[in-house]
Amino acid sequence: MSEAHAKSQRQMMIRHRGRGAQVLIYLGKMLRMFIYQNDWKVLPMAALIAGLVGMVIRNRMFLNMEGTIMGAFAMVCVCIWNGCFNSIQVICRERDVIKREHRSGMHISSYIVSHMLYQALLCLAQTVVTLYVTQLVGVQYPWEGLVTPVFALDFMISMFLITYASDMMSLWVSALAKNTTAAMTIMPFVLIFQLVFSGGMLTLPAWTETLTHFTISNPGLKVIAAQADTNSRPYASIASMVSKMRDSEIGGAFTVGQVLDVLQADDNPAVAELRAKELGNAMTLAELKTVLESSQSFDALIKEPLLDGFTLEDALNAMEAAGLLEKYGDMQVGGTVTIGEAVDFLAGSPEMQAQRDQEISVHTTVGKVLDMAGEERVKAFLEEKAAAVSYNPDYDCTEKNITSYWLQLFMFVIAFALLSMITLEFIDKDKR
């Protein structure tokens, strides 16, 4: 049977079949193309891309805030890339055939629906491959899901919808383009627009924020970041930055009044903890100074920074310089007396009030301050504060957030499929 006769037979079949039957005919055609025209190659390509990306994000994603955002963006890139290159040439490469069959009775809606079914299967296969390969190379996915009982299923739905929406967007581009060259020329601009205006990785000018509503990457990034519970992760870059600053010198001039104000600030947790400490057995202030300076048990306490490196030792030296220890050196303090009570007593004396404007110079390094204050405690505090400042309500790990992003991605699928149908309805006006 000649090729012309085969086409004539197919056109006769199309002319006398309904939309549902035509969908099955074209779906069968696409499945044969998947096998015999090497369309299956998109699956090993998806595995290769997933492996490369997985090796980059495996030690970052789900571990800290910035690593999780980076990992979410990388996964969105993988999904958009897979989806776009699934369908960028499928319509424009057979435009002449579509035109002839449309004139012979083919329904454009049947043709697009068959593509939607076929591309959905392809996107689902790519999603499964991507999840399997990324887990294989070391990405540690959580176990418990939020919308479904299993996290992997939640994550697979998100990745599938991102990939499928990108696929339908690319299908529309293929319907617009007159040939494969034009389609491949347009594609890089589409990808750049999607990634730059995702609204997650780059800080955008205010006037461009509206453009994020037209990108698949925006709800895609948000849904993955929300599922990864980004807001609850620590901001680990702060700890690394603090470690690198250990040798940096810090210092400055402070007045006695400033130091006293800090020592009397009960709203500061570190100062409140220090003020609550008891001074021990009854002794004079002069004896207290000697004990604090000589006893190893008080070494950490006396050198604990209070104000940018200013320590209790500096405070005692300031009192001695002001003549307070000489005047009140014989005064006894008992075991029930706290450091806060002693500080308040000295701060209220006329002699100390007269010395409030006296300056004290302090010079030290970040490392010494960290050692005295506790490096891990400082890092944990800074990470907590940085994470609080970086909090984004769009990344809240809630069922409402996730399902709303799924709905947005599904709306993109429907919108681009309808645009493809409308565009191809005018194919008969193509003058080629």
C-alpha cells in the first residue's frame, strides 16, 4: 500500500469518526512514535539531569533554610526543563500533516486532548524517574506527608504539575511556531523568563513583581519550599560567617555609665542570668575582687562579655580606679547577695555616679568573645534570629498553601491547552 493511499485511508477514517475515537487514534500514533521514533530518550535524559542536580543539592536540601530554597529552585528548573523539551517540536514538526487532516475532518480538540493524555503519561514517568534518581544519589526526603500520608506522593504531585504545566506551555509555543527552528529559537527566552521571574532566587524591582503571576516557576517554587518546611530550617550561613570572623578585631571606648546601664538591664537574658548568680560565702568587696581574679572557678564568669567585649573584670577595675573598693573594701556581702544586688548598690553610690562619664577602652577579637560567651550558643542564637527575619508566609508548610499552589499549576495546564486549541483552529489560514 502506497503512502498516499495510506494517508487517504486515514483521512477517510477521521472524516467519519467522532471526537472520542479520534483521540484514541492519535494517542495510539503518539505511543508508536514513543517506541519507534526514539521519543523514549527523554526518560534517560531526565535521569541524567536528576542525577546531576541531586548530587549538588543532597547535602543542602532539607537541612537548612538557604539550602532548601536552593534545592527547591533546582528541582523547579529540572521540572520546567523536562516539560518544555517534551513538546516543543511535536506540533510544528508535523504542521503540514495537521493542516491536511484538519481539512479532511480532524477535530483540533481531539488532537490536543490526545497530546494532553500522552504528555501527562510522559511527565508522570519523568517525575517518577527524577524522584527515584535524586533519592538514589543521596537526597534525604522526609517520610510523613501533609496532604497525603506519604511525603513522596505529595512531592510527586507537585513535580508532576510543574512538569505538566511546562509541557502544555511548550505545546502552545509549538502551535504558534511555523517550524522547528522558530520553536527552538523562542524556547530559551521562555526558559529565562520562567526562571528569572520565579520570585524566589532573585530580588525583583517592584514594577516587575506582577510578572511573577504569569510564571509556572512561581507557584512551583512556593509549593516545593512549603512542602520542604523551609521556614522551620535554621539559617546556617550565619554560623559559617561567624567562624570566618574569629580573628577579626573588635573594640571601642565605653563609659562607666554605659556599662552600669547594661549590668542593670534585666530585659537582656544574658545579663539577667549573670545578675542572678550568687556571690558565695560572706566576704568583703576587696576579698571578692581577689577571689574573682585568682579563682579558676570564677574565670569564665569574670571574663564573660557584657557589652561588646566589656567584662566583669573591667567593671571591677573601674570600681577600683574610682576609689570605691578602697572606700567600701571592708563591706561584707553574704551568700544570699547576688551580682545584680551588688551592682545596683555600687551604681547608686555618689562616687560611682561621679565616674559615669569616665571612658574605658576595650580591645579584643571575635574569637575571644565567642570563647567566653560560648560559640555554639552564639551561633544558635544568630541562626534563630536570621531564620526569623527570613520567614516567608508563602513557604508555610500548611495544607491550604500546598493545595492552592496545586490549583494554580493545574489552571496553567488548562489555560495553555485551551490556547493551543484556539491557535490551531486557525491553521487553515496558514499560507504555506
